[in-house]
Amino acid sequence: MPETTEFVILSFEGPDDYALAGGLGTRVRGLASNLAARGYDTHLFFVGDPNEPGVEAWGPPDFPGKLYYHRWCQWISHHYPGGVYDGELNKLRDFENSIPHFVTENIVRPAAAKGKMTIIMAEEWHTAQTTINLSDYLWRCGLRNNALLLWNANNIYSFERINWGALNFVSNITTVSKYMKHQMWSLGINPTVIPNGIPDNFFKTPLRKKGERPLHESAGADMVLLKIGRFSPDKRWEMAIRALAILKDRGKRPCLIMKGGSEPYGGEVHRIISELGLSMASVNLKENTFKSLTGTLKSIKPADIYNVQQMMPEDLLKPLYAECDAVLANSGHEPFGLVGLEVMAARGIAFLGATGEDYAIPFKNSIMLETEDPYEIVSYITYLHNYPMRSSEMRRCARSAAAFYSWDSVIKHNLIPRLVFIREQKEI
């Protein structure tokens, strides 16, 4: 209950542009704000923008709970302007050594004096040693029974750096999908699955008028595909691009809107595009809006691939997801698949891999790809193109399924009951 519980979230990534590097920043922002919206006082610690306040009250004034952003390692970040992972090891050492004392003395101890339990949720390998150090410090202060420690795995990155024996002893280990749970069994760990959530805003994507297709008209295409993600072989960029080429060879008029990163594999992606004889145009938006995107596509020379240069915010992504014929979130390894769920909430057609996407029901609310064969994408896109009523039904079911994964639903129907059980086990 909010009257007896306070939350602390520990994460390297966070909601600042400086700290947003992937899905983790989105996760902790959504989790923290929705806990506060449910009445829980919540503290989010992350490696934040060095030019923003060190501690900042966040959220609308009508939130029943207080939300505080604690931007950590700022004195180091001033020397590393490249973002959260610039100067990573220096920040990591500072995080591990300074967080335990601060959280204990400034949050756990005052909460305990009020009869409140502090639930500390740490995210990813960067916070593993911090969790161990925090538990040790709480014991020395006689406050260990006033805090419940959870450590969450969103991915398998840097698992080899973690002292699993110590981490498993001092905390309750959680993860985001059954796929990740099975990955961790080999380490002798049996984590509790607490899925990711998505913001309510994705459910507020406006419906288009019947027959209205501004994106298709602007791109001059009868099929519009979308792929967003890091340039990594895991994301199966080659599969997506070759599928586009096959559709074009079959006489269709497809186009792919893409947004990659700055990773070296991007050079290989561009080489494949050139090898297949596909044309590509850079898209520079005056504003990060859907209207600006359609206007820009209309004004430039038609191409097979439109390479968007800017970041794509939520307000641009929602109508984009809703109109595209397919959003290719076809990763070979996906611990959870947050993008796919956002696509579904916006009534989009998500083409997913077949790993951590627990929410997906093949051909009911999404398409799951079982191979790396580009012809599998081609086959399913062609099927949906030929049977538009089937596509419409899938979009409706996608939105209904995604509703179970709103942050409000995840917290109410999964996180809180799990925490009740974990706390009861602690008291036995």
C-alpha cells in the first residue's frame, strides 16, 4: 500500500536525452511515473544530464505520489558529453560506491522511521554490484529488514561480469519474459517474470478515416514497411532489406522507412542495399511530426528506402505504426520486444521474432517469424495485402492484447501481487 511502501529504482539509463540509449530508459521512466500515479513515493536514480538539476521533483501536481529524479555521476558526466555510456567504467565505479550510502541514509532510514518499507528495484548488470553493496551497507546499519531488494535482467548483456552467487543471495532476481527466464536457468537462477509495460499514450493513437492513407500517397507506394533499431546483425536488417527487394521484383511498389543507429554494422547494411540495386534517399525532417514526414516524402525523389536522420519521438511513431503495412521488429534475439508491443497498442501490424515476445499470438494479434528467410516476410505481407479484412481484424486484436501490458495493468495485476508474495516469503 502507498501508505506503507516507498520505491527506489536504480538504473544507468533514464528519461533524459543524455541517458536514453535504448529500451531501458523508456522502461524505468514508465515504471517510475506509473508507480507515482498510483500513490507511491518513488525515487529514480540514473546517470542523467550533467546540466540538469541533481534532484528534481517530476510529474504533474495531481499525482498522488511524489516522483523524484536523482541524476547521478553528474560530476563525471561533465567530462563525458557523449551520453550515458561515455566514460562508462568511471561512472560505474562511482555508482557502486556512492549509491548504497545515499539510498540508505536519505531514503531507507527516514522511511523506516515512518514505519514504511522501501522496495528497491535495480536494473541490468550495471547495478548488480551496487545491489550487493547496498545490501551489505543496510545490514551494517541494522536496516536490512526495512528494505526489499529486487534486481531485474532486461537482457543477457555482460552476464559474465555478474557475481551471481552473491546477487542471488542478497536480492530477489526478476526478468521480463519466459524466454529470459529460460536463458537464466543455465546460470542456476530461477527469476520471477515481471513484464515490461507501455505508456497509455500509445493507446490514444487517433483512428484514420476510412480509405485515408497519407503515408502511402506521399511515398508513392502500395506497401509501406518500417524498421527501427540498432544496426546489429541480431536485428536482422539483411532479412528485411532482401524481403523489400523480392517484393519489388514481384511487381509490387513497396518502400521501407528505416531508422538505424551509428553502429559499424550500418556500413554492411548500406552495402547490401547497394548490392541489391535498391535506391535510398536521406530524409531530414524540419519537425519531428507525422505531417512533416509525409510532406518531406512528397517533396523528394521517390526511393525504395527512406533513411530518416532524426530521432523519431512518440508523437511521430504512433501514426506511423498505425498506417504501415508492417513494422519489422524481426530480431533474432529479443528479451521482451517493447517496440512490438507499442506497435500493437497503436493498432499496427508487428512482424516479430520468436523469442521474448510473450504477448504475441501468431496471426491473431501479430506475425511471428520463425526463420531468417526473407521469403517468410514476403509471404505474410502478401497474404495481408491480399486479405485486407484479415489485416483489420489483426489490428483490432493487437490493440486489445496490448492493453494487458499498459504500465497501469502490469503494476496492478503483476508487480504488486508478486511483491506481496516476495515480502511474505521474507517474513517466514
